[in-house]
Amino acid sequence: MSLTTLILAVLLIITALITIYYWTDFYIRGGVQAIKEEWYMKFEKASVVADLWGITACSLLGAVGLVTEQTYGPFFSLLAAGSMIFLALMDITFNI
């Protein structure tokens, strides 16, 4: 395994952990909530499943696949990257 692959796997794991932290904080403390308006809360709550599958699960599966040199590693890594881009654009365009 190359150093680049290891770095990518570590970044994917960090991404998954940050996503888990975000949603844990969102529901427990509310510290990451930008505003408390009902429309904003509905929009954010609609993203939980997409974030947990598209970013967290795909990032972890991609990282494991890359480290163990399985064929599914690059596939799930690309799925995670695509999910991050899509969800970021959804958030950006919603807030404009």
C-alpha cells in the first residue's frame, strides 16, 4: 500500500468521525445549529440519512477497502467524494 493510499484512508476516517460528531452535537447540544428556525431545522433533519450513508458509511467502507486493498475501496471512496460534493452543493444553494 502506498503512502498516498494510507493518507486517503485516514482522511476518509476523519471525515466519517467529523460527520458523526456533527449529527451527535446537532441532536444533543445543538451547538452546530446555525439558527433555530423551523424551516432550517426541517432542512437539516432531512440530511441525516444522506450524510450517514453517503458520507459516513461510504467513507468508512472506502477506507477499509483501501487499507485492505480490496476492489471495493476506490468505489466507496468515490461514492463518499461524490456524496460530499452533492450535499455541499445542496447546502450552499439552499442558503443562497
